[in-house]
Amino acid sequence: MTLELRAVGKSVGGKVHLHPTDLVMQPGSMNVLLGPTLAGKTTLMRLMAGLERPTEGQMLWNGKDVTGQRVQDRKVAMVYQQFINYPSMSVYDNIASPLRLMGAARGEIDRRVRETAEMMRLTPMLERRPLELSGGQQQRCALARALVKDAGLVLLDEPLANLDYKLREELRVEIPRIFEESGAIFVYATTEPEEALLLGGNTATLWEGRVTQFGPTPRVYRAPRDAVTARVFSDPPMNFSTVRLSNKHAAIGQAEWQADLADGEYLAGFRAAHLSLDQTAGTLPLTAVLESVEITGAQTFLHLRHGPDSWVGLVDGVQRRELGQELTVWLDPAHIYLFTPEGDLARTATYAAAA
């Protein structure tokens, strides 16, 4: 079933939590809500679920208006960051519990529980209790309880945030497989751009209660329609610097490159991973002051000051450098986006346009 939001908005006490939003989500699709904390992701999900009623707009399931329909009357399942299982019940009974509440027949319950457990790779654990499982298995149990309802809409509100790195990576790989098998509409909220890219499907970027862009995830990442979307879909946030174009040439400091746009002031944006400590053919030399260094192991974050601008570079290897020194970093102009002073995209990075 198709889920459609038509100018759906939410205000509480005169404060806007979600600005009027238009979205269409298709059956069998993965849809990621990407944005920082308080961007509006949870509000949007609660409106989709029917846990809250919008103050404006309409919500339609397959063309039918369900704006005022109770959550109990919708085929919706939701899994939260704090996953919940019943500790005194077996995994089998945890998964079966929503079907029993719905009054399903015993044979139907057994069939659906075993099918869902197989899809979630929980069949060997059905007789165990949740506390006898690993963290990842517990989360899969919570997901199975949501999926067994045969819900048309499954909402996942940062479901992997409290798991360790290894378990997060394991479930990030499994979730796309699960949604493909179920045929439901999946909506997955996250603050992490990397997670959105790994999950694929479609991504809606949110900022201060607004959906700034929605579309296939690679397209939103490579061709953000404005500077806000580019900032949201970059980790660390995209670097920016004001530049002026004259006679088809732009410059950051003393470094110039060609840009086929009208003369005037623009905002140049580039991602941290596109700064390098090594010169290659055609790259621009940018001089900045090194303010701090974060070594993560295989990579190093360089926090730089370039005039009034703060930049972050993500470079390979362990880089131990003296703080306060001037450092030359190199940037391929093919990786530079240009935005108008108002923040609208004026020119996409040429590497992205060619992809």
C-alpha cells in the first residue's frame, strides 16, 4: 500500500514541530529519515503511525484518508532505539504476542512466527529467553515482533543506536534484506549519513522541522539541492567558504579554478574526505592553520582555520602535526559545489554530475 503525506504539519502551543510536508512512499521501499537530533524525524514517524494527529494536511493509505484513524486501526509496527522484549517469555512467545492480541488462530500464529523467525535468523533461539541472547539477537527479536503483524508500514526510530559497532554493522547489512522479503514500507530514522548510504533506498533530509529533499539516496547525497541538505548529508558537516566569481573564475584564497557561472558571490562547499595532504594533478593548494587533530586509527581528522572559516579534513593514516602551524591541504575542484548566497545549489560538483 502506498503512503502519501499531503502538506502534513504539526504545531504544539504555537511552536512548529514539523512544517507542511509532502511525501509519497511506495510498497517494498526503504525510506531513510536523516537529520540531527530535534530535526523532526520522530515527530514525522509518530504522525505516520497515528500516535499523533497532524494540525494540518492529510495522510492517505492507498488513496484512503486515514488522517484521524487510531493507531490501533492501522497496519503499523514501530521499533524504537530502546528495543523492548518481554524478559519472562521465550523468543517464540515474544514474536507471537501481537498475533495473540489480534486473536489469530493457533495454527496461523505458529506458521507466521516460524516464517518470521527464519527471515530474522532466529529459528535456533526460539525457546530461549531474551536475556540469553546477544544484543543483536535481542534487537532482531524486537524487529520480528514488529514484522510478524504483517504491517504495511514498519517504522524504525534509530533502532541500532544503542548497539556496539560490530552489531550495528551486522544489522545494517541485514535490514535491507529483511525489507525486500517483507514487502512493507520501511521508514528508518538516523542521524548518521553513513547509515543512510549503507541502507540505500530513498532518503529524506530534515533540518529544523523541514524536509529539505527526498529522493534516491545516492542522488540526494551527490546532488543536494541546497547548502542545508549538503550539510545534513555530510559527516563531518560539509566545509564552506565564501567565494567570488569573475570572468568564469572562482578563488579560495590564492587558489583559482574555472566555474561556468555568472559573476557574483557564491558559497563553495566541499566534503572533509576530499581534502588531502598530497598534491595530485589539478588540485588546488589551500593554506590553513591547524587547530586540533583527532586520530581515529586508520584515519585522522584535521580541524583547520582558513580566515573566518572552520574546516575539517579527513585524511588517511595517523597524522601527528604541530598545532598552530600553517598547513597546505589540496582539493580537487571537481569536488567543489557552488551555492548561491541564499543557499540554493548553483553548480553541482562535476564528479557528482558525471556519476
